[in-house]
Amino acid sequence: MIKYKKIMSSLVLAAFLWNLTGCNAENFFSSSQEQEETISVASEYGHELDPEIHQLVADSNYKVVDQNDGILFETALTEEEATSGAEVVLLDSSHQKKATLYDDGTHGDRIANDRIYTCNYKPEITNETEITCWATVGDIETEPVTIQYFDRLTENDFEEASKIGTMFSETVTEYTDAEGYIQEEYQNDALQKAGVLAETLDFLGN
């Protein structure tokens, strides 16, 4: 089974990459509550949808198993598609219909008749897993979107993440300046060294 608590390690890597451009990893791990909130923060979606590309976007690609707020999916239609009367449907990986997307200001849709169709899908999730969905408009399919569900992180998890963050920081100490940041000319070397550590920690494993 895929262990989605590896998202904790992903946060460590994100902190390390931010460190390369001026964000100190130590500050990143200073508040466990803040980290939990960053996992489910809403993404930029909706306004930049291109109806010609037929995208499907979700408000977040990561969810906690015991979250019950559902997933907001959106896709944009061309004017021709919107006026064709074709139903916009959300499908799962088994091609089963899970929801209908609307453009009438209901079901999570923010603005009626803007050709952005929305649904709030609430799958029954009890264990760490992932689901893949896409939308169809007649014979047209969007690209799939995968949502990963993981158990709620505990204080111990964040303590472990902090330890891993410290390991990354100590590994690249030779490339950091007095303030703990990595200058541009040393970034590639630091990334290579961090990559070796990541492999040692089975960072990329399942």
C-alpha cells in the first residue's frame, strides 16, 4: 500500500527547495498546525481554465481521510459545448458516473453561466488511498486528476519531519551562507547532495 504519510517528506523537500531561493527550512517547520493547513490549502483553479484544452481541476490534490468537505472539481467548456445541451459528467477510474457538473450557481459553482462547470464530489474514503477522476462532455474527455488521501498527521509526524529537515540542512551546510541560505551558484551541487540523502532515506520509495 502506498504510504501517503510520505507527504511529510514532500514537505521537507519543498522546504529544502524554498531554502534554495531564500526561504529558511527551519522556519518552515516552526509550526505543526501551519503545516497541516498547507496540505489542504485550495489551489489556484477556475479562472485560468482553458476551454480549448479541456482541463479538469480540483481544489486540492491532497485530502485527509477524515475530511468530509468533498472535492470541488471544475472544467471549462467552449461556447459551442455549453450551448449543445451535453451533460457534463464526472467519472471515476472505472468509468462510473460519480457526479454531474453544473454551471448554474449551485453544487459549488461560483458564477452561473460563465461556462465553468462545477461539482462537489464526496467519495466514501476510510483508508489511505488515491482516486482518479475526469470529466466528459459528450464524446470529449478531460485529462484525469488524481486525489491522494492520507491519514491526519500527528505531532510525532511533524517532529519526524523536522528531524528530516535538519538532516537535509546539515547535509548541505557547506553550501549555505551565514543566514542559512544557498546561493544560486551552489544550488545544483546542493541538490545533488540532497538527492543522495533522499535515496538513502527511501524518500522516493512506495
